[in-house]
Amino acid sequence: MKVSLERVNDKYHFEAVGSSGVPIHIDSKTDEASKGASPMELLLMGVGGCSAIDVVTILQKQRQKITSYKMEVSGDRKEVREAKPFKSMHVTIYLEGEIDPKKAIRAAALSFEKYCSVSITMESSVNVTYTIFLNGEEITSA
């Protein structure tokens, strides 16, 4: 796997492209309006996107009817020398549809424990937890 980045302006705005060919804009928080996501936001998005794909795939294979899937991913940071890496992340999954709660819980567990390459890559240094809401009701928190 390989990506390339190219600087777009004379500040911190970059355009990144991977093998998909879809450009992603990356920027830093400055006095000017940001033109893209920060690298730390991209990590949160990566965990969310990876897990969302897993959960949807698993539930579709189990013939569950998903009418809406939303997610929020938050991260708490710590200071390590001059850097501020994540110490923990929490994913909140909002599912709507005709879905067996046990299957939703199992799909999320499989994602975070077995399939999501992004969260598994970070598991030795970042504690990733999750909560699932199904049709507006909390069904689990891990």
C-alpha cells in the first residue's frame, strides 16, 4: 500500500492520493480557514470508516436490514514529549432498522477484535471502546 502527498499552498495544505485515486485534503489548524482534515482527525475517521465497513458487511451477510448507520468517533490525547498522541478513542455507533441486537453487538465485537485493521494497528497504544445504539436505545457499551 502506498499514498502520495503534494503541497497545495505555501502553508500546510496537502492533497493525498492513494491507489483509489480519490484525493483527500489534509491541513493544519492555522489562522486561516482549514482546507482539509488534520492528520489526527484522519486517524479517527480511519477507525470509524474501517469499523463501519466491517459492521455493515457482517450485518448484511446475516440478512439484517439497516436503514441508517451513523457513527461518532472521539479521541482523548496525552502529552508525550512535544507530541500529543491519542491515549484512547471511543466509537458511538447509531444503527436503525430491522436488526437483531445480539447480531449488532457481535458485529461490532468482531470488527474491533478481529477485522478492523486500523484499530488493531493501534491497539498496543490506544484503548478503543465503543457503544451501540439500536433504534435509539443503547444496547451495549464495551
